Amino acid sequence: MVPSIGTPSGHSATTCGYCSPAGTRSAARSSIHTAGLSAHQLSCQVYQMMIDRGWRRSGTWCYKPDLKRSCCPQYTIKLDAAAFQTSKSQRKLIHRFNRAMLYGRKSEDRKLLSKHNESFSLTTAIHGAETSFLDSKQKSAHRFETILEPSSYSLEKFELYTKYQKEIHKDVETKPGQFKGFLVDSPLTTDPIPYSSAPPAHLPQNYGSYHQLYKCDEQLFALGVIDILPYCVSSVYFIYDPDWAEYSLGKLSALREVSLALEMQQAGAPDMTSLYMGFYIHSCPKMRYKGEYSPSYLADPETYEWTPLETCMPLLEKHRYACFSNPDHSIAGAGSLEYTEPPKPKDQVLEQVLVVSGIKDRQITVVPVKRSRYWNIPEMRKEILDCIWGLGEALGAEVIFYFQL
């Protein structure tokens, strides 16, 4: 197995992007991270374990929000793909987009939608307008296709990103390096998906990081960035051409990702059960849409057990920080921004945490962290301890720490 390697980072704080957009709120409102990891490479199994403990990646940078102290706590949310039932509005979105592809974007066609929920299949409807899924005799106004490919850079993708950032986020200074670092670079190593039989051609063969391209008449108009992990499809980011805003592509992409997880499960990958939708942020109205997909679960911030979203709601409504496993730990007001040193792990735990001590002729030498030279440097010891605390004992033994001096 390819080892997971990263440079640890400790507690940090940034201006919150959810309640403190530039120029509107005080920069004192902070989003705080318990720990970070600049990942050089991660196995998909290790990263699956990380996101189950509340971690998230942006390019190769992995971070774990400190929910207790952040102004806008970020709870990991997952959707049960097999139990998911589309709502009337979600079915309407799919049918409307399919009609536009089949009969033309300007078409006034008003074909009746089925009134019988039992006749609707998400995995069938989501491919209803894709050229490769159409009957050879069926005509279509547009050639619509989705292409799932390993994460990579292209000028076409960068131009779409630039247009999206400029018109949606008012960012006029995008650069190729920024795009690559945010949505192309990934630390995840690829591993074969153990399907029980050969899967359909449109499904991925390996775990790893992917781009899902949406093309109409060979023109890229949307791009989904996703990670395919042992137990889930994990949404990373989604960009689209603002000229297509009327089709609610963000919501459609979530439905397509649910379908992807479900199709992989049906094709013989039984552990592929969920769509991870990133973070649910109850204090930010724009982020609450993730709760519209049901049944969804939030990871408890202390035990990391999964709790049904509807069970979490009463606590989220009353408290800034909500602990579902132990409601008495919930906090209504602002938390302290002061750094609190995490408890020191036991010696037997630290013996399992490894650090690269040398590299020669492509061979890596590792030693237990307490026996490394970095342990005697207070700043580095703090980074290590914060990261071990964020990862937990089991994961701390799975990630090899590496310092470039």
C-alpha cells in the first residue's frame, strides 16, 4: 500500500467567509482550524477516515475546522444514496433540463411530467438526455454528454473557472496556478474499485480525484470536482457558466452525484453508500440547501457518530455549537478564540506516529516522532501534537509526517 505522507500544521484562524465577506463584517469573526495537513500523498482509505473525522481538502491542503470556537461551525454532512427519494421540485429540475437538451433550450415544449412517483427512477432520468444513453433512432436538439475523467488542467476548464469566479464571486484576478492549486491538484493516490463484476463504461474504475465535465454540443458549460472514496462520492466544488444559471445546475449536479454513488453500488461496489456534500453550516442560510436532500446525517463534533439531520435541528436552532451526542456540551454564545493546548498523547500512542528522518536512493527512513529531532523543537512539537489531536490515535498512526528543512 502506498504510504500517506504530509506535513503537519497546528491551530490557525482565518476571517470567516460565511458570515464575514469582505467589507461587510468585522474581521474579528473567525473560522478556526484545529489542525491542518499539507498532504504530499494520501491513500483514499486514509482520506475517507479523515473526512469521517471532520477533515476537508482544498487542493492538497487538508484542514479540520474547530466547531466549538468558530463563529460558523461546519458539520460534515452525508446523504444515504440508496434511501434517497427525490422531491417533486427535484424531479421537475431534471425533466426541465432534459427537455432543454432534447428539444432545444428555447423550446416551449411542455410535455407532462409523470404524476406517479413510483415510475420515476433517478438513475434513468439523470441520463435521460445524454447522447450515449439515447436510442439510436432518437433525435436530440443538442448533443449533451458528461465525461468523468481524472482531475487535470486544461485551458477550457480554466476559462470556465475564470468566468464563474468573475460573474458569481466578483473575483477578477484568477490565475492558472490558483485554479490548479484549488481544483486540480490532489494528494489522493488511485486504487482499483473492487466491483464484483465489470461495471458499465461510464463508471470509474479507480478511487481517486475526478472532474465531471458537462458538455453541450462539445462546449464545456459546467464542471464538478469530486473525490471517489471507498464509501462515498465526496463533492469538492462545482462551477458553471452563468449563462446556464436558469437550470439550477448546482442542484442538478448534486442529484447526478447521488446517482453516481447509487449506480456504483448497483454495479457491484456495495460499500459505496453515500454522497458526502462537504459541510453543513446552519448559521449560513445559503448553505442550508444541503438539508433538502434526505435522509442526511451530520457527524457529531465530539464522537463522530452519524446523527439524522432532523434530530440535530432543535439543537442547531438554539445553539451556535451543537453537540448531538451530549447536548449539555452545546454552546449558545460565542466561543473562546484563545488557543488551548490539546492533551498530550500517551507514550504508546506516540510510538506509533512516524516521522521521515531521511530519504536516500528513493528509500524513506522513518522513526517514532519522539525519537526525531523535530520533537525537540517547540514550534514543531506543537504542530505535531495539534495534528495528532485532529487526526485521532488511529489516523495519527496512518499518516507519516514529513518536514522539509
